[in-house]
Amino acid sequence: MIFPTYVIQTKNHWLVGTQWAYGKGTVTMHDEGFSCTCKKKPRTACSHIKNVKLMLYGTFDEHYNYS
């Protein structure tokens, strides 16, 4: 399932098709929004999608420990 985003305009975005790998799933940007493979039938956007959005907003890096 693809979850739309209202802050990032994903239609024809230069990152469409990009995949971000996480331990239990992969987030992909589509023209319509974001999807993740961590759940079979998601009803809401998972934390992986939220994390990718925060990274794109530029706010996640200051709260994330890369080590």
C-alpha cells in the first residue's frame, strides 16, 4: 500500500524509485507517496516511512545515532 505525503511533492520527484533498506523492510518512494515492505496489510504508515520522511525534511539526523 502506498501512503501519500502532503509536505513532500512526490509526483515527478527526483527520488522516485529510490529505496531505503531497514532491518525488516524497504521503503520506496513512488509518484503517489511511500510504501514499505515490513507489513503485509498496513493500515497506517509505519515508522520506517516516517523515518524516511524525517530524513528528507532534514530533521531526523540530529536525533539519530549512526554508530
